[in-house]
Amino acid sequence: MTMRKPLAAAAIAAGSVAAAFGAVGASWSDTRVPSPEQARVLQALNARRKAAGARPLEWDPVAASVLLEVFRDTKRPDEKTVDSRLERGQGFNAGWTWSSRGVRDPVEAADEADAELLSREYTHAAVAAFDDLGVAGMQRVVVLAIRVPPLFGRRVANGPAGSYRFRCPSCRREFVYHMGSPRGHSSMDCPSCKTLLLPYLEDTRDALHWPTWYVTPFAPFATTNPFLAWQWVNQKVRYDHPKADHDLSGWQTPQETNEKGTGVCRDTAVFLAAWLRHDGKDVRVVTGLLNGEHHAWAVVKDGETRYLFESAIDGNMSRRYPPRLELATNYYPTEMQFDDTRVWLNRGQQQTRDYDSPGIWFATEEVP
């Protein structure tokens, strides 16, 4: 945890604690946005941070509520109290520091803030003022800065365990995701709308990759006929029953599937999609349900017509051509679709046969 350095207030005198910027003990929802005076203090502090080469602090409503709570009953709140209140509100143990000044103009507090508030590691802050100095025209202005963990994204996908703040791109709710270990956390659902948010896919070496990585164009041989590629995959790649029976993790790359000559539905769907993307076709890998079981397949657009390419037939060519998409009535794309450039997520994992509606699907990008 970050070293905490609570700083004593200047010129504190006896008297009752009353919030000058808002009602004492206000709920967190009452601190969602700063008042004009609070915004002025934060702006002045950020000007100092900019000069020091640090990024601006963002307003944090939970920290603002904590300030009101901890100063409600005492002028000198202890570290454990601040810790527990921040952890309760944020959902993780945040590193923090504060600075307190007795001033006439609140902006003076920002101009005189201790150097610790200028540290680059702090990302968010809150401001509160209290008329508890007993000096006419003077007030105590307290700034609380905290460190909020980064968004959960590629840079920490195989990183250390910890807690990460996330904003759901579907319902826009913010929450904290707790990663217990680098492995086994390749997916995550929003606790509010149940949308799949973290669609990292684990490869056969236990590394996580954004789905588009698997569809990097690759072809065992060149062809402009997508149906020929579909037939070749189904005839040449045998279904890996041991992998399926033992529910072994790991998505194979197209190169691995081509070399091994075996794979489960996800592996052959990726192989086929990478091949068709190599030939410039409009194709997506789709994950969802087939007859109530988790499954993966490919959808190919050929002019105005779309086909469902089932790639796990295992040599049983019961039909000469794949079916038109609208005729594949027992396939439900409930999770995601992706090609070599984009990923689409199903909002709330709805059971649907609609592959296009923005009300069901939204495009997402990897967190930088």
C-alpha cells in the first residue's frame, strides 16, 4: 500500500465541525459532482500538478463523502478510520494522502497544498471545508487525494492479483473487479447487466489474448472459394474429443490447428475465420449456444447473403453447402462475435438469433 501521510491542519481551534461546502454526513449520491467552490480548489490544485508534471486529479464522490463522514465527529480522524471508510466505499484498499489548511479563500489551500498531493501516483481527489477554526473569515479546507487502480486491460491481463475499477460499456455502471490470480480470469460479467466485459481468451500456453489476435489472417493455401475452405477444414481437421471430454482450456491459433490436425469447435472456427480473412472475406467467429450447449461457429457474408459455417462436423459432410444464416434456427449467438479487427459483445447475454441489432450488440475495444 502507498505510504499515507495525513497532514495536521494549520491553526485548528475549538468549536463544532460544520461543513461549509455541503451538509455534514451527506450520502455519497450528494457528492457526485463538486460545488463551484470545490471545483475552483481542484482546478487550482491541478494547475500546480501540471507544473509539477503530474496528470490532473479527477473528482471522486466517494472520497468527498468520506471527508464529510470522518470530520463529522472529530477534527483529527485517525488513519484506520479513513482507511475503513475508503475501502467500504471504493471496494478496495486505496493509497491516500490529505492536506488541510486554514485560509480565507479556499483556493489558497490548493496553492499551499503539501508536496505529497503533487505525487504522480494519485489519480482522484475530493475537497471539503469546515468552519471550525473559531476565527472570523477563516475556514479549514481539506483535500483528500487517492490512488485508484487502473482499468483492467491488456497490460494487466497476465499481471498481478489485485483490484481494478471498470466501467461497463453497456450499462455504464462502474464497479471494482477483484482478480485473484493471473490465470483463470479471462472473462468477467458486469454485476449489473450481466454483459460479458472481459473477453480475453486463453491460449494453449496459458497466456491471455484479445479475441482479434486469434483471427490474424492465415491460409494453408490460397483460395477465393469460401465453401472450398469450409469443406477442407471439416475433412482435414479431426474433432479433438479428449480436449472436449476433459474440458481442457486453451484456444489454438490457426497455425496450431493446421499443424495438429485436431481441435474443438472454437479452434476450427478460428482457423476457418483466419483463412477467410486472409482471402478478404467478411467473416466473424461467433460464440453462443447450440442446442443448449456452449459452442463456436463462423458466419460469412457473401454479397447480400450470409451463411453459417459449422466447422466441427468431423468429416461428416451431410450437406454440400453450409446453410443460410436465417435457416440455422438452433444456433443462438449469446456471447460475442469477432474478426481480426473488432469484437462485438452481447448485452446481458441475451438468447437471440439477431446478429446485428445495436440494442443487443455493442462494439468494444481493448483497454489501452
